[in-house]
Amino acid sequence: MFNTKASRVVASIAAAAMFAPIATHAAWTDLNLPVGVTPLSKEVYELHMLILWICVVIGVVVFGAMFYSMFAHRKSRGVEPATFHHSTLAEIVWTVIPIVILVVMAVPATRTLIAMEDTSESQMTLKVTGYQWKWRYDYIEDSISMWSNLAEASKEVMYSDPTGNEDYLLDVDNEVVLPIHTKIRLMLTADDVIHAWWVPKLGQKKDAIPGYINEIWTYIEEPGTYRGQCAELCGKDHGFMPIVVKAVTKDEYRAWVDTQKEAEAEAARLAAAALLKDWSKEELMAKGEEVYINICSTCHKKDGLGDTGAGYPSIAGSTVVLGPADGHISLVLDGIAGTQMSSFGSLSDADLAAVLTYQRNAFGNEASLIQPKDVNGAR
């Protein structure tokens, strides 16, 4: 019995020794900065490694001298302590050397910081606006816009077991599509509170502040999908507003822009048509359920019961929802200042009419229908 256990212990130690280099490499890869896919991210990585190794050398020299001094000049060896108390040469050396080290680190760091702020000669501009808790993207030159929300796949497993979702809380319904080999200027702002737009592979992060415009730029060299998140604590659902950038070739980007413009033109046509007809209850409820699950359920939950402890009232039995239609429309259009209830005036008249009707006639509620023309008249 003892021999069997001993052999297992020896085998375990041997296996650990065999795979230790692999585990160490994996840990270093996970802990170190990502190299990224932009010239700026690579420059940041190289700067990081330069300063890291300078600090390593300083640490080895300083602690090496300390440990050697403690070992070689210890009292047990009979070493007598020196009696001097001043050395002009030593003071000059330990003043000049740190200055030289700081200059060596400051020059490349300053160059990188200046490069980060240089948005000149940009070939396109993307305006990024943070909302609680979603992003809006406006492609300035191409005159197209879109909203980007947490993907439905993440919402479905949010209150169960998310381990089967590889991109849990890192996927969206609408990706940011950008062309490679193009200098892109990003203008960052926010509608409500401070957010921060951060995609590690692109190498930059900056706050999006209400009433201000911050700028960063990127130049993506490799096609692919790059994921990030809001990096500022912006409220209860801060962790539910990811960023997904899809980098494509210039030809693919132009094709995507054409598709988006066609979709926006079709949406405008449908919105105009929606104002001219009276929707049936079935039509409003079907569309409203889709909008509610995609947007409202994050706070008010799919069952409409909300979370009163977090400040999200129940839709079921709500006096506002069951009250006059004008008050309900105004609440959703304008939001409530100082609360988590944001304005949803960016939604189309049809979407708002549908989701308002759904709220008024789901979860045991029963109230009047709201038509797109009612919402349009209240704007």
C-alpha cells in the first residue's frame, strides 16, 4: 500500500515538473499586455516591455547589492562596519544615474503619448455615444447610425448557467464594422453618465463624458473580431454593455455601408407607412414583445416584475402603465432625471408604440392600445 501511494506521489511530482514550463508560459501570456492589432497598440506593448525590463534590471542590481552586502559583511564573519558618513562621489552617482534612467524612459513614453493624441490625417470619423447601458455609433462620412446592445444570447443565460456561452457578456446585437488599413478618428461622448470605450486589442481606452467630446484614433492592420467593454463604473448594469469591433477589408466595408443605407431607407419607408395605419392589437403585441425583451427586460425582467430593491419598478400592475396613455408615452420618451430610467426617444414611433402597448396588455395588465401616430404626436 505504501509503495503504491509513494509511486503516485512521485508520478504526480514528475508530471508537475514536466508541465511546469507550459503552465508558466500560459500564465505569463495571460498576465502580460496583449500585443494588439494596431501600430499604436504594438508601440504601447514595446514601451511596456522596455520599462518592465529596465525595472527588472534595477531590481536585480539594487536587491543584489543589498543581499550581497548582508551576506558578505555580516557580523558573524567578523566584519567591522565602515566609519565614513559622507561621499560626494556616491551622492553624484546615485543622483545622475536615476536621472539618466528617467530620461531613457521618458523619451519613448512621451513619443507614444503624443502619438495617441494625434488624430490628424484621419480618413473617417466614428462618433461613439454611451448610454445606460448601450452604445450608439454614428458614421459621420457615410451618414449611417446604429445602436449596439448586449446580445440576446447573454440575456437568456444571465440568471441561469452562462458557462456554455463562450462570449457571455462580450457579444452584441450589432457589431461596429470598421475597415482595415484606414486611420479612424473616434469621437467619444455620453448621454447620461460617464462611460469608457475600451477594446484592448486596439490599444486605447478613453472616457465618454456627457457634454464633452474626447478623441482617440485607431488603424487596424488585421481583419477579425475584437471585443471590449465599458471600462467606467456607469451604474448597476455596467457589466452589460460590451463592445464588439469587426474589422473587414475596405471593399467589404463599402458593401456593408451600402447594405446599411438600404436598410435605413427601408426603415424610414416603413416608419412613414406605420404612421398612416392603425395597427391591430396582435401586431402591436408581437412587435412589442420583441422590443421589450431586447431593451426593457434587462431592468424590468422578462416577467415584468422588475427589481424594486435596485430601483426598477414592476410593469405588472403599474399605475403609470395602466394610467393615461399620454403619461406613459411621456415617461418612456423623456425618461426620469436622476433615476435609472433613461430616455428611449431614439426608438422609432412604431417600436415605441408596440412596446408601450405590450407593457399595457402583458403581465396581467389590460389598458388601451397606443398607435405610432400617438407617439409621433407626443415628440
